[in-house]
Amino acid sequence: MIIALVGMSGVGKSTWAARFHAAGYRHVDCDALIAGELARQYQQSFADLNAIGGWMGMPDAPQFAARERAYLAAEAHVLAAALDALDHQPTVIDCTGSVVYLPDALLHSLRQRAAIVYLAEGAASAQQRIAGYLAAPRPIVWAGAYQPQPGETRDQSIARCFAELVAWRVTRYRVLCHHTIDETLHRDPACGVAGLLRQLDGAPGGHS
């Protein structure tokens, strides 16, 4: 079975990917692959996702638009290569939070090759995410969502636009996925790989 995990950064995709890997699944770590791709292109080391974010900068930084395009191009490249390399080995693809910005043709291919599992957040967790971001803003893919309005301070613009970005992504994750796993289940310590797989019974996709 081929499983692709989608959802906001920090929701638990990497945790679940590690669990699937421990259960015998090949693990495709898109974050690590993107870091490697950008390192080759720019001849510099990116230790982790935070390092890539620092390199991109905030959405009003002069270099942001060009580096965001480079990041998304690298993401599209590594995901396409991962899909091309799929065989009959059970595999879990740990997608980035920005996967929903990739070209429609690539996302269609992902849906054809994998059972896409969206790890959802409840309303309280979503509000905590927004509050946490506003307390310590960090670079992310905005894809044009940062649109300051007249009379707003920079902080006000970021606060409003980030909340809108999260809402937009949630809608896109739900359209993209084959199955949504509620937070009460995917954060339940008693729900292991077997329990999550039972939730996917009958879901479209998932076979190479």
C-alpha cells in the first residue's frame, strides 16, 4: 500500500511516517529531499526545515518571492521523482504542508498512486497554531496569501493573512485527500499503524 500523509506542518505527519517505517514501510521524507535538492542548487547546507525557512525569509522580504518559487520547484521535483520510483513495496510519503500548492497534474498523479491521508486538527488546535505563529512568526510558503491592506500594521497583516492561509489550506487538504483522520484519533496513543489502516479500509487509491 502507498500512503501519502498531508496536513499542516507540526500536525504529526513525521511522527506517523516514523511509525509506518518501523512497521516495514519505505519512508519518503519530502522535507529531507527538498533540503538536499536546495543544497545542491545553492551550494549550502540546510540542516532542517527551519533552516530552509530562514533562508526563504518572511513574505515581505525582497528575496522571498524568488526563493519561494525555488522551494516549490524543488518540492515538485522530489515528489515527482518519488512517484516515479514507486514499486510494489509498501511506502509512506511524508508530504510537506505546502503540497497543496503543487501543479494540479502532479497532485492528480499523487492521488492516482497513493491513498492520501489528511491528519486534521480540531478548532482548538487550529487556534493554538495561529496564536503560536503570531507569537513567533516563521517563514512558510505563502503563495500570494500575504496581502497587506491599507491602514494595517505589518503584524496585523500577518495575523489576518496567516489565519486566511490556514483556512485555505484546510479546504485544499480536504479536497485532495481520500481520507480524513480526526485529531482525536491520530493523536490517540492507543491508535497504532493497524488502527489507522483500519480507518482507510475502502479508501480509493493506495496501490502501485
